[in-house]
Amino acid sequence: MLGFSNMIKIQYFIGSLLLFSSFILQAQSLSPDVSAALTQASAWRQQGQISKALQLLETQLSTQTDAHAQAALLGQLSELYLLSRQFQTALTAVTNSLQLAEQQDDRRLQAYALNYWGNILTQQQHFAEAHTQYQTALNLAQAEQETWLTASILLNLLYTEKALQQPLTQRLTDTLNYLEQLPDSADKALNFISLAQYQTLKIQQRYQLLSRAAELSDESDNARLHAFALGELGQLYQQQQRWAEAQSLTQRAIFYAQSWPDSVYRWQAQLAYILQQQDQISDAIQHYQAALVSLEKVRPVLYQTVTPSEFEESIAPIYFNLLDLLLAQASAATAETQQQLLQKAQQVMESYRVVELENFYQDECVTLQMRQKRQLAQVLTDDTAVFYPIILPQRTELLIQFRQHLYQVTRKDSEERDLTALVERFLSRRLATAESEKLYQWLITPIQPLLQQHQISTLVIVPHGALLRLPFAALISPDRHYLAQQYAIVITPSLQLTDPRPLTETAKAMLAGGVSDAVQEFPALPAVDQELSLLHDLFGGEQPLKNQSFVSENLTEQLRAQPYPFIHFATHSEFHSNPNDSFLLTYNGRLTLNELERFVRISRFRQQPVELLTLSACETAASALDQAAAMRAALGLAGIAVKAGARSVLASLWKVDDQATAQFMRLFYQTLAQEPTLSRAQLMQRTQLAMLETEFKHPIYWAAFVLIGSWL
């Protein structure tokens, strides 16, 4: 069972209110049209309509010649860009705002701009730099007697000092004393709620802050804020396991927040958790489901504005607590009821993988264009199974989807941290046999009888968490066979995001390119020359784009000229925990994932879409010491087929020896050319088996390669 984080930087649901009144106070000194635009934009911001607020202020900025108005508009625009996670655009706006404010010698506007700048740095986790900006802003705000801005900056300083692991006692005392002197208002209530998040305060202090916030928000008739005060009070009682009080307060929070789906989901999930703790399982399931319905209403905004840590702390637990309850019920249910519960669990897992990718790529369009409506019976053949290894804190649930039936196998003697640690040892010890056998026994042995009973030959795996980094093909059975020798294996981030269609024999054209030279401080890849030469011999067509010719302009020209069902890039490429840092190396630059998406989608909606995108010489580049970053990098790789708009992607989890890569690609494409009727999964398996007969038979050379997406 997963608890919910108590300390969340409430950037969306409270952060979207933060500075609201202080900015309106500033707006009062501006012209009526600018003031009205800022007021309307703030109102839309509170409603989650970020794009409308941006459009309004961008339009207003384009008509302004007054430097004060420009500075004010740019400052607020920087906050909106930040909420949209457009970091560079936000930084440009805030630096321009600060420059204009300095030119006008307007210290009030300088304080606002520096505070906005600190917010940008905080979201990027540059806490030391953010602290410097906040401190400078605080000095200016205090000198200008900007009381509400001062309160906001004090709270921001607290957050950065907590992140920097600095002592908080004196700052908390100073902030609390300052807030208590402010006139009563909804803004004071908001600041009290923010301060009460700090567990360094005594329980009684936090209780008093939240109780006072509830009174002030009620007096100001601010239902949204009142819901936060009540909900936070409910969480305080929840932490003390005073379930009756926690339940009552949380139910009241839901009542007041019912018009705000971007916040009501939190109280619905909190109520579900409270009920779950009291063994009121049916009611808990109902409220978890209600929370997901509320989340669905604000997906376009919420998943693009929540940081990765906030997603893991406040949203992922809703899905996994619900999964926990559904699967627990299913294990004790009758056959018919069990199927219904397992189907619900599968839907929850599928939905989670969708929103997880949306949050990772900060782009709802990634998943909207790929969601499939076809029934599983239409795409699953009798010899294919879909495998969901679901890692829960105290057990691992193995969910297997056959064409007409779902099965559940529970491993009760397993814990999430143990499985994660085992995966890490397996990878760090270069796929050592001992760890490989343990992972096989943990994940595969329990479902092996079912797979044999249904005569399964293709296994489609939907991994999550630590298993995103696991090369399943290399797992070793007790009789010393690799999993790849038993099943054709394909990875998919979600069935809902996969378009499983077979390759057609008419799909021949290939766009190939790569970089073999040492460029941009990356080492040479000598085997790329023979790799590209082989592809041209097998598929013909235009000469591969190699070295100096492998640049963005040429790629765009080739893709616009004709559709290519096969695209092969043999060049250094890296997947990082931040998708904005992920790239493919061109001869004179770096192709970001957004640019790759634009390239591939040029031909996506033609009669012949991209059937297979191969990224040779790629890796998930994250420090092995940072497991969270490593898992997010693997998530980016797992979702690349969805992001790029290709039916399948062939890529590698780690950088493989140059000659071994060339050998793998030679075997793969020769088999594709010689036996075009094979499914993609069979094609992948044939290549893996062939690698076992070469000098590169150790799985470190071939198990890194994964086929993602369609298995047909």
C-alpha cells in the first residue's frame, strides 16, 4: 500500500494561486487594459486554462510600448511558461522583464521578476541559484514594503532551504511571525496552508495554522481555498491515525472542491486511502476510481505541469493503491467476478502507463494520436500473450492476458525494494548468471505453466518501474535456456498506445543514415560504414546519408520526397531522465526527440506509415547511482515508438560494442529481407538466436536490443 506525500511543492494547485493577489496589487498601478488583462489571465490560470492566459498576455504584450507594462506582462508570462514547463521561454521572459524593470529603476518590478526567476530555477531543481534570487528579491520587496510579495518570497526561501537541507527553525519562526502580522484575507489563508506543509513545525502549530486558514477562507467565501485547508487538516489527522476526524474533514474538502477537478482528485484519493486503512475496501475502490475520473478531466493541463517527483508522490499512488485493492479482491473472487476485476486492473494499469508517458514527455499529443480502440481479440492470436509484471510494495502481481482470458499469479514473498535491487545487481554485474536465474524464477517461473498450457510462442511485455531497464530476453531458466530461446519477446509501454499490424511484403523503401566519424566529442563508430552499406545492398534506393550528409536538412528533404516504411539511424543517441536532454547525434548537431517526432510524422499519415524505426548505437544514459533517473531514462526509451509515431522501434538499453551492433543489424535485416512474412517478434527472436552462434554470444552483446511496439 502506498501512502501519499505530505510535503509537495504545490506548484499547480496552490502554486497556481500563489502571488495572485500580490500581482493584482501590482496591476492596479498599470493602465486599465493591462490591469484587466492581468486579472483575467490570473483567473484563467486558477481555472487551469494556461493556454488561454498565455494567448491573452502575449497579445497584450505585442501592443504595448510602455516599459512598465511590458515588464509586468513578461513577468507574469514567465510564470505561465513555467507552468507549461517551457523553461527556456520562461527564462527569456523573466530576464527581459528584469532588464526593463532595471532600466526604469522600478524596484517593485525587479522584486517580482527575481522571484519569478527563482521559481524557474526551483522547478529545474537549481536550488542554490534559486535561493540567491529569492534573497535578492526579498531585500527589494521589504524595502518597497511589498507585504504580500514578501510573504510569498519567504515561503519560497523556506522551500529551497529545505531542499538544500539547511536548518529551518529560525526561517520558520520568522515566516510565521511575519504572516501573523498580515491582515486577514484569503491570501493569508493560502500562506498559512503553505507554511503548514513543513513537518518541522510541531503538530499543534500546524493544526493551528490550518484551522486558522479554514476560518479565513470560509470568511472570504473562497471555496477552493477552503477545501485545501480542510483537506490538509484531514491529512494531519490521517497521519495521527485518527481516522474518524480525518474522514469527516476530507469529505468536507471534497464537497467544497467539487467544482475544481484539478484539486478534488487529491481529496478523493485521500478519502479512499483513509477508508482503505479502515478495511472499507469497496468504498475505497469507489473513491480511488472517482479520483481517476477527476484526473481525466484535467489531463491536458495537469500532466504537463506536474514535475516527475510530484507525479510519483501524488498521482502514481492513486493508480497503484487501486491496483492493489482490485488484484487483492480478484485473488479471492469467483471465476466470473475475478475476470471483471482483472479487466478493471488491466485498464487501470494501461491508463497509468498512458499518463506516465504524458507526464514524461509533457505532451498529451504523444498519446492522443496513438490510442487504440480495437479489441484485444482482434490483435492477439492464440499463440501470443501479454504480460504485466506489476510491482507492489509487499508483493508482485503477474497478470497474463491471453486472447480470451486473463490470469493472475501472485508472488506474496516479494517486496518492491528487493526486486529493484536484484535488477540493479543484474545490470551492474554485466548480466551475471546468478541474478539472471533469480529474476527468471521471480518473474517467469510462476507463469510458465500457463504459457505452456496455452502454447504461447510470443510474449508481449508491459513493464514499469525498475523492469523498464530489464533485458527480459537474457533471463535464464533452470534448464539453462535464455527466455529469448523460448519466446519471441516484444516490449510495449501500453497496449492502448500500440498499433499492432503485420508488415506488408510491399514495404521495402528504407531511409538510412548515420555518423561513423568522431564528431562533437563523441568517438568514431567505424562499423557504421559497413552497416549502412549492407542496408543499401539489401533495400536499394537512395544512398545512405552518411557523416557530412547526415544533417537535419537532408533528412527533412528525403522524408518529404517519399514515404519510408523503414528508417535506420546508425549514430550515437542518448535517452536521459529529462526528455529535453535526449538526442540523436547528427554530423553538425543534435536531433532532439521533438525534432525526431516531427521528422517521422512527415510520412506518418500517408498511406504507408513508418513500420520500423531503428536507433542503432543508442543507450539510456543515466548514472547507475541514480535509480530514479535511470528508470525515467528507460521510460523515455520505452515510449519512443509512441513519441516518434512509428509502429515499432528497435533500440538498445545500453551502448553495445560497435562490431557486435553491426553483426546484430546484419542478421536482423538479412532475415527481414529473406523472410518478409515473419512477424516482427519472430524476426527479433531469429536474430537473437543467430547471435548465440557468433563470437558475440554473451547476452551483454545482444540482450540490450529491444523491439518496442507492434509484435505482428
